[in-house]
Amino acid sequence: MATILGISCFYHDSAAALVRDGEIVAAAQEERFSRKKHDPRFPRHAVNYCLEEAFIEPDELDAVVFYDDPILSFDRVVKSLLAVAPRGEDQWSKAGPSFLGVKLFAGRYVREMLGREVPILFTRHHLSHAASAFYPSPFERAAVLTLDGVGEWATTSIALGEGSHLRTLKEVHYPHSIGLLYSAFTYYCGFKVNSGEYKLMGLAPYGAPRYADRIREELISVRPDGSFRLHMEYFGYLDSDVVTNARFDDLFGGAARKPESRITHREMDLAASIQQVTEEVVLALARHAREVTDATDLCLSGGVALNCVANGVLLRERIFDRLWIQPAAGDAGGALGAALAASHLRFGVPRKLRPDGRDSQRGSYLGPAYSSEEVRAFLDWHGYPYEVVEDRRARADRIAAALDEGKVVGLLSGRMEFGPRALGGRSILGDPRRADTQTLMNLKIKYRESFRPFAPSVLEERCGDYFELDAESPYMLLVAPVRQERREPFDRSAFDAGDDDLLAMVRRPRSDIPAVTHVDYSARVQTVSAEVQPDYHAILEAFERRSGCAVVVNTSFNVRGEPIVCSPQDAYRCFMRTEMELLVLEDCLVWKEKQPESERDESWRQEYELD
Amino acid sequence: MNSTDDERRARRFFRRHLIPAAQRLRARGVTFFPLGPDEDASWFSSPPAGDFLEIGDLEASLREHWEREGLDELARLARAFADLADALEIRQQDSADLSPFVYVMY
């Protein structure tokens, strides 16, 4: 028996996870409770939730494991400064106190919060990532590739998992980082580092990789084994608080794009270029991982593993037979990996694979759930009108009917997702067939206008009818082409000739599911299985029965800048702030038209900073 | 004490301890990482030894780490780092904001 609490915090997206005898009991990000996006603080709410979910007191924990090694991280901080001193004083004066005053005392935070003397361990950042990918995967033996910005010294690592064992074989070290290279372009193209990488990836299909050769020649050198070095004279992160520098600007013809300003073809081409180079590096590393491990399956983790376009390319290259990607691939997932690594490697808990061949991540539904009684108590307490539809099929029919009528539906069902994607537990749903769904959901629900289409959820058994994808994608981490026969021709010659109106381009239908089809006919697919997600599967089935379409639009249940909703209270508040027409809280249907006018709230725009 | 005091203290530390240490290390030819490609056939490194550690005394942990690496200039600063950490501890925990660039370097 071993009950282990894993914690990640003090960078961004802090989280906690609880593992008992190698089984994942709970995992959640602090931001969902604190309502502060990417909250980096010690995850006291998430820890409390994990303990409650496991029905245990702190003194029943066998260990608390922190997801990285603060001594080794501090070693990197100091050596980075010494490498550039006397430059770097500004950087040190701002970031040094954060590191010294907080991160080095992680153990003390744990003791103070738990009020008990629980053994506290620290593990390696990339081991945490690798463990988060290998142990929940359905593979007995697999190579594990971790790619991120940096953790201690490692920025890239190759590991081998076998049964209960996991061993790191080799690493690429800071400052040479494919994650930081991608972040440099994220910053340069005017998006936020650490959260805007997704936008850069979504921008890439609009552009052409005109700068790819320049990146290969000037910014990064790659060996045949996939190991790489950045040319640091073009980067600012060793001696300033900006990722790029003046030489980087000169290389690409001027200063970085100002955030929120118009996106031009330069940014589109830069996005396409860095995406192409990133894919090349990922493929080279994967080939080398295959060589050195002789494994037939691959697990992926680290923030770069959220690049679902690169993941799709990796799958299609067939370097490995199968691919499994940790859905909380960023630092939040480190909490889960730390707990799993300690369970199996330190406490000797034998790893058990599921007999049905599925993974042990449980659909990533690892957060809090709210019972029907709790939902009804909340609605009754406030006097909000609702109707109860207990029968799953009848409820799914009502939701499907609303979607078919073009209504936008908020869905809170079961346990909250762990990781950045909403997977049907805390989602906003729409009809993918309508040409205006994308604009409607963007303007009236998300309060943004985006050049990125929404993601589709599709019945697992019908995926092949819509997408050229012959693998499961339950965590929305694979991009695949929409099937040829569903595509509609559209002329992008004017756009390619210099018209940079992204929104006009994205509004043009490209398939019979236009709201989820990108301008290159790709889609970020979530496959939905009846075994793992029965409620969500029932909604998709009902929608197909009614409309003939086995796909719905699935976007995260939040407005721009807000963390994904956690509780019925969060969901109701978000519902009333937007133009969603139906809110589903477990078996309760809440119709907007019946809600009190006084609950409509426009003040949220001041509450959340832009993402 | 507030964040301005913390920043001032950190700056003093940088000038008093880190710049001289950098000069001494450079004088004996110590470099910590390559800044670009070289002739090596592979740029992979070995992972650090050990999967788990327990951290007791901060000063001792830092000193032992740098002594193992033969970096006496840094090992001698372990006490100063620990003192600075003690002076800065806890007040930072209430801040929900962390610059995204902090992640870039730290």
C-alpha cells in the first residue's frame, strides 16, 4: 500500500494529484479552484480536493512528492547568471526573489499546509513528465519522449519504460530547448509565452514555411540523432527578460508584432516555418528513440507534446506502432507524474495494465464531480428555474434537439478534466454543420474572434467516416485531415497573394463540418467512447440520430481569459455572462430564457485579463 | 519589507557575490554550457544520477552539490544564498502573478 500526493507549482499551472497503489485517484489544477488562469501558487485548493476525493487525512499519506529538484534548478539559475555576468542583474533582481523566497522552500509549504510531518521527496522534472506519460499508458514497454521549455537542466529527454520501471537514457540540456525556440516565435509573433503557443500552431496553416531555411541555418543545428543546439546569439533569455533579442529581430526583418495588433502574412509564414522545423526535430528525436530503445510504442509528454499538429505528423510517419500522449502534458501533469514515479520506483508498487487494453488515465476525468443533489440544492437555493431529466437517453435527445436548432449548450457532466482541454466534462457544444457556428460561438460565447476553428468531438466508432485518422484520440491531442469527400473547394489565391484578412478566410466553408475544419482541411479531433464517456457519447449518438452527423463542436467552458469552469456555480455564472441558450448541469436542464434577468452579468470583462 | 526592498537586496547580492564569483570562475576557464553547435557527433548529455532526493538544510544541500562538481567558488557562497533565501521567504507566496519570462529562464 502506498498513498502518494504529487505537487507541481511555482512556475505556472500548479496542480496536485493523488495516487493510491499505483491507481490515479484524483488530479486537478489550482486555477480551476482559485479562478486565476495559470495560477502558479502552492496548490492548496487542489491538494485539499485530492485528499477529500481519496477520503484520507494528511497523516495517511506515505509521501508528498514535488515534481522537480529545486537544488538542481537553482544550480541552473546561478550558472546561467554566471555565464553572462555582469549582465543579467535586472533579470536576477526580479526573478531571484521569486525563486529563492518560494521555490527553495517547497517542503516547508507542504508541512505548513498539511500540519503533519509527512515524508517529502523531490524528483526530476523530466522524470515526472515521463512517468505521467508512461505509467497511465496502455503499453507494457515503450519509449518516452519528453520535450518542454526546461526543467532543471533538461529540455528534451528520451526514456525507456518497461513494466514498473522507467529509466531516463539521455537528455538535451539548457539553454538548448525546442520548447523555448517555439516560445521565442510565440513571443515574436505577438502571443503570450506559455499560453499563446497554441495560437501560433493554429496560425501556421495560413502561412507558407518561407523562413524555415533561415531557422535551420541561423537558429538551430540538428544532429542526425535528433540532438540539437540553438545558436544563443539570437536569443535573449540568458541575459534579459525577453526571449528574443535585436539579432533575432534583424533576422526576420523587424521588431516583434505588438500583442492584439493585426496579424500579417509575416507572422503566418513565421508560424508555418517554426511549425515545420519543430516537426522535423520531433521526428528525428522519435526515430532516435526508436533506435535506442527498440520499443514499438511511444509515449509523449512535456509542453511540446501539446503540439497536436506535430503529434499527428508523428503518428502518420509510423515510426512507432502506437502513440500515447499525456493529456496534461504541461507542468500540471508533473504532479501526476511525480506521484506515479514515487509509487512505482520508490515504493515498489507493481504497475498493473488494464485488461481491456485502455489507458489508466480514465479519460482524464480526474477532478471534482457534483452530484444531482448538489446541483439541485444550488439551483433551489438561488431560485433558478430548471427541469430534471433523469433518463440519460431522454436527456441526450433534448440536448441534441437544442444543438440541431443551432443553440449553443454548456455542459457540466461528471468529473472535471485534468489538463488544458475540455473533453465533455466542462464543455460548450455547438452544431459543426452550420457555417455561422464558428462566428456565433466566438462572438456571443467566447467574446473573441479567432482565426482558429473549434475542435470536433466525434463518436469513436464513426471517426473514420469524418477524419483520416486510424487511432483513438480521446484527449484531443491529434490533428488529422478531414476526409477528402467531405471537403469543399475554396480558392485561397487572393489570400495567398497578400490579402491578410484571416477572419474572412476562416469564415468560408471548407467542408460539410465547417466549424471544425481548418483552412488546411485539418481538425483537432476528440474521439468519444461509450465505455469511458457514456453521457457524452449518448449526446453524440442522439445528435447523429437526429441530424445524421456524428460530430459536435467542443470548446472549453469558459470565456476568454477565464479558467475552465469547475463547479455548478462557475458554470451558471459563465452561462449567464454569455449567449448560451441551454446549460446542462448533470441531469438538470437550465434554459436561459427562464432565468432571472437580474443574474445577467456584464462585469466579467473587467475580471479576466486577456489570454 | 516589500518587493522593492527584495529587489534591492537581490541587486546587492548580485554585485557583491555573483559578479566576483563569475570573474574567478572565468579566470580558471570554467564554462557551464555551450552557446552553440560544436564538432561533437551528438549533443545529448547523460541524465543526473538518482531519481529522488530529500532536502534537509538548504545551505548544506547547495554546498554539497557544488563541492561534488569541484566548484569551490560557488560552494563558498552557499551560506550567503541560504541567508538571502531566509530573508526573502514566505512573503512571495501571496502573489498569484509570475512573469511568463520567469519560466523562460527559471
